[in-house]
Amino acid sequence: MAKKKITKVEEGTSSQAEPKKFVPTEEAKGKATRLRVIAGLLWLLALGAQAGAIALLFKQPVNMMWIIILIAVDLALAVSGSILWKKSNRLDPASKSNKFMFFMQSQLGLVVAVIAFLPFIIFVLGSKNIDAKQKGILGGIAAVALVIAGITGVDFNPPSVEEYTEQTARVEELTGKNEVYWTKSGSKYHLYDDCHSINRDATTEIFAGTVAKARELKNITELCKFCENRSVKEKEAVPVSEPEAESILEGVLETIEE
């Protein structure tokens, strides 16, 4: 038997491409920037309210009512700023590649809450112009405000570029496009608008958009398992086309002949 020619085939690059990194749209970036500017201004005003409350501690007689009002204003401004800041992060999330910067961008509301109330509490406790009862009242109110502002400022499920990339890639892998469905009261996004979880008598409106849009508008982070399993089963059950079947058959016959 004649010696056969052996042709070495070099291993090429993997056919499975890396998921395309999530990049927010220019519109989303613009909205995020505006929200962050407004949040920053609100936080500055909150610090101003705190400064005013601290200044009143040094004026005799100490006006408790105005100090409490300024604490309430401080709280309202700090909370409003945190809500806007977290919304901006859903539009333009940070990357986890830099852990410190990711924490600062994601949890800046918590940091601001501490700055907006802790100095006042320290001044109250060290003030010689108010008695123990007044210290207890003002310190207690400020402490409660700090807790409220802190909880509001914390993002317990902060968005990230990596998370958006992974979620979008999964949806595109299953459906071939970046489009999902959700409802006003839903907590998951869906691949099918006829999914029994959302297509019910009680549902009046179904929204369609990208994964990022679902996160922006509803802060939805989870894919419906029913839709995911349905898509996987449909992909597995896709029939082989006639040309593909003929090609497979020819390959089998050639293998047998060899």
C-alpha cells in the first residue's frame, strides 16, 4: 500500500468568540451624567444643611426646632441624591476590574450619608451649649437620619459592566438578539412575550427592550428560568435541514469507503 500524504492542520483560534463587552449608548451616558450632576448638587446642599445645623449649636440660646428642620432637610437631600446616583449607575455601570473604584461608584451614597451626618453627631456630643437631654434628642434624630440615608445609599445589588456583558451574551446566545420582555410588577426579564409568567389576564402591558433597558427601568437582574429552559429545548429540537442531512450522509459514506 502506497504511503499516504500527511497534511498537518494548524490549530486556529477558537470558534467561540468572546462576549462583546457592554458599552452604554450615548443617550444612556448622557442621562447618567445629568443624573450624577444633579445628585452631586443635592449632596452639596445636604452638606450645607448640616453645616447650618452645626453653626446653630454655637448660638445661644440653641434653637432646637431649626436644627431638627435642618437635619430633616439634610436627610431629604441626601436620600434624593442617592436615588438618582443609583439610577445613573444602572445607565452607565462601573467595571469590577478596579475594585476600589467599583466600590466608590456603587456605594457613594453610603459614603455621602456618613459625611452628611456623622460630623453633626460628633459636634452634638461634644457641645457645651446644650444639656444631656438636648444631646440625646438631637443625637438620636441625627443617628436615625444617618441610618436611613445609609440604607438608602447602599446598592445591595450594584450593576457592573461584566454583569451586563454576561447577561446580554446569554440572551443573544439563546435568541440571537438582545431583546427581552418584562412587566411593571415583574422581577424577571423574559425571552418570550407569551411566557405564562407575564402573559396573564392580570397583565395589561408588556415592555420590550434590551437587557440594559430592563435594568435601567425596573432594575431587573434575573432571566426567567421557564424562558431559558424553553429556549434551550427549542434549540436542541431544531430539525436538521435537507442540505445539512445530505452533507452528513455523504460524510458518513466517505468514511465507510475509506
